[in-house]
Amino acid sequence: MSSSLARYVDITGEDVVNQLRQLAEPLAGKRVVHVNSTRVGGGVAEILAKLVPLMRELGIETTWEVITGDPDFFSVTKSFHNALQGNRVPISASQYDHYEAVNRENAKTLSEKLASADLVFVHDPQPAPLLSFIPKRRGSWIWRCHIDASRPHRPVWKHLRGFVEGYDASIFSLPDFAQRLPHPQYIIPPSIDPLSEKNVDLPASEIDEVCRRHGIDRTRRLAVQVSRFDWFKDPVGVIEAFQLARRSCPDLQLVLAGGTAADDPEGAAVLDAVNTAANGDPDIHILLLPPDAHREINAIQRAADVVLQKSIKEGFGLTVTEALWKARPVIGGNVGGIRLQVIDHHTGFLVSTPEGAALRMCYLLQRPDRLRTMGEKAREFVRENFLLTRHLREYLTVMVALTTGMKDRIELA
Ligand code: UDP
């Protein structure tokens, strides 16, 4: 068994890896293209960076293309994102036109690759119209939606659906997110890579060093939320929760670690609100990290006693998976993909308010044994359900189904 896939055997067992090789056999030599709108920042880029090399290793000719656009384009697509997650965002006719025009331009550059591919995965709304500008396509196209689309703002979804309907299949992360569409829909939750810099074990000295650099006191308890500065991640709610929890746990510190994604123009406004809420409190560490600070985030997650992800909408929440894998129970918003991962009272706690989050933080911090046993459960839960190998297996299954016409059943020898 060769290179990097073999390295998963120790974590998942040999059967899991053998099954991937078997499933990939009928796909050998197929040309697959993934398209999204950013190379770094956010969960989709995080996943593709790991998934694409593994697909290549399995003999599938896989490439990853990133569409480009001007700030107006990313401002419209961010509105799309917000509207699909339920905000009543108005989008004007000229904004819709610009969205299409940018996709038309990108289609010109990508047309050869996309038209000749056997399978094209188009991630999220940003590049969704590409399909309509590739009239002579050869392969199957899949729209992969990573967003919490459980209650989309209807007028915006109606517009986007016009582009998505022509796809051969869609993939959503949770059954709740599926929509009425004229093609098969698959439910595939995302995953983390246990071997990535973000998730590998780290020496204690490295964790100490990262904390020292950021002024985090290792002799005091620490709550952490790692997230882009986005309203849906509710960083201000996290600060409120921290301020309440500190009344019972006076040694508590908070880290809000984030950065911006190239396709997210709202970060600066959210960061302003976070700074205002923190009001110079020396126990609140607001860390703006570069997009490649994977080991640093890993260290901060490992330095945490409890991890928060107090989102009010969440497509999946890779940060939750990352924390659970590090045996940290997560106090998470009772929404979207967090519900799939935080099993209340087992791998963490689901909360809906800053008060709820504060209560659960104190509960865990005052019960180190419970903290530890929940953390152990959390890690095993991720091993079973949310590692890259499971994700890849499910993608391969869909790919085999779409390329061979075996829609209902796939036989493994
Ligand atoms: N992330 C990061 N730097 C940051 C903030 C987030 O590397 O400053 C990573 C985080 O560790 C996770 C991903 O970006 O792997 C975020 O994925 P998630 O699904 O949690 O949220 P999204 O940003 O896609 O809404």
C-alpha cells in the first residue's frame, strides 16, 4: 500500500482504506474537477486541500479550480450565502446580472476542462451558474451545497434554483437542508483530515509556545472559539457567554481566533463589533491569524479546556469536528451541522443563548472528570463518523453511481 492513504490505516483500520481502493477502481483514469471560489479560508477550501490529493492517489485524475471575481461579485455571493441561511437579504436585478456575468467570464477560462471532465463538483452558490455556460459538457455535474439551507429566503433560493436544476445531482450535508429539485440528492456530511497540520497531535512544548506568543496564561482555564468573523458564528454572543461564566470561574480566559476568507467581505465589520464588545478586556484574546496558521489553530484548540461554536446557523462546522477530535467537548449552537456532531450531554452541549453557553461552560469547568469522559467520547464519535476516509468513501459511491448508472446499489467484491 502506497504513501498517504496507507497512513490512515493506524487511525481507521485497514478495511476502511481497502474499501476506498476497491470503490475507486471503476473510476481509474476518470477526469474530475472540483470548483469553488477560494483556495484558502473556510471549510470548503480546507476539505478540498485534503480530498483532492487523496482522489489523485486513488488513480482519479482530479483537479481543483477556483473561480475569480471582483469585490462586487463576492459581496453578492455573500448575500446569497446569508439569504440561503435564512436572512431576508434583498438582491437587485443588476446584482444578479453581475453574478451571472462573472460566472460567464470564468466559464470562458475553464470551458475546456469543464466540458471534457467526467465529473464536475461545483461547491456552493458562487460558481453555480457555470453549468449554464458550458453547453457541450461530457460528464455529470454535481452541485455540492455546504450551507445551512434548511430555511432559505425564498426569492433568492428561487433564483439560484434556476441554475441548480440543470445539475445531475446535488449533495447536502444534512437531510434538513435538502430542497425540492428535479434530480437525485445525496446527504454527505463533511469531514476533517486527522493527518493534517490542523489535527495531528502536537508536543506540549509547541502548545505552550503558541500560548506564550499570544499572551495566554497556561495556568488559567481557557475557552476558545475558532471561526471566521461572521455574524452567523455569533462571536459577540461568545463574549457575552464568557463574561457571564467568569462570574463563577474567575480564572477563565477567552480566545476568539479567526481570520478572513478571500470570498467573505463582511469580516471587518464583524471584527469591529467584536472589538467593541471586548472593550479592551485583557482576558479576551482576539487573534487574527493568517490563513495558513493551521498548527497554531491546532495548538489553541488543544490548549482549550472547553471549545465553543455558538453559531446561529451552521452548514456543518468543521471547527466543531476539529475540537471533538482533540477530545474537547464542544458547547455549540443548536443549529445545522452542529446538531449532527454535538450529541447533547455526550460529546458536548447544545445551547441557544449566551446564558445557556455560560451555564454549560461552568458545568464542565467545575467537573474535570466529566470534561475528560465527554472528551474521550467526542474523539471516538469523530473517528466513527467524520474523518476524511468516510467522506471520500461517500463521494466515491456517488461518483460510481453517476458514471456507471448504478443508481441504487454498489457491489463491493
Ligand atoms: N479556520 C482557519 N482560520 C481561521 C478560522 C477558521 O483556518 O481563522 C478554519 C477552521 O479551523 C476550519 C475552517 O476554517 O477548518 C472553517 O470551517 P467551518 O466549517 O467551521 O466554517 P466555515 O468558515 O466554512 O463557515
